Amino acid sequence: MATKTKRPVRSAPKGTEAKAQTEAAPVNGPADATANTQQAQADLSIGDLRNLSTIMDVASTRGAFRANEMAMVGALYNKLQSFLARVTPKDEKADGSAQAETPAQE
């Protein structure tokens, strides 16, 4: 039975590693612009979370969830509402309560 011997790993000649790293990641290239755009699109704002809350409410009203899913959806909705109540500034709470009392009719 033949046994495998480990071959030593050769290191790259001096100077080529730095050159390879610089070529692979340009400092001000299009990759940086793409990364910044993706990060900006991935950010969630308080307004996004409010919209999610509204979507959950409308979807449940229209029967989009099955009966066995309603407990999970309701728990998540309640958790989202309590989070929004904590992070919303007091000025916006006063404005938001006036809007909540007069829902839009379809």
C-alpha cells in the first residue's frame, strides 16, 4: 500500500503577493460603488417597519394567512408594534395617533 507524502507548500516570490492583492481589490473601483449601493438598499428605516406593520394588517384582514399561521403572524405583529412604540420619537407618536384614528378607505 502506497503512502502519500505531504509536499511542502511553496510561497510566492517576494512582491507578487502584494501585486495580486492590489489587482484583485481596486481602491476606488466599481466594486466599492456596488458595495455602497447594496448597503444603502439593505438598510431598514422606521418607515419601512411601519409599512411592514401595515402590510401585515392588510394581509391578515384579506385572509392571506391560514388559521394555523395566525398566532405566529399576530405574535410578530405585536412584537413589531411594541418595538415601533419604543423607537418612535414622542413628536411622531402624537402625529401618528391622529392618522391612526382616521384610516384611509378603499
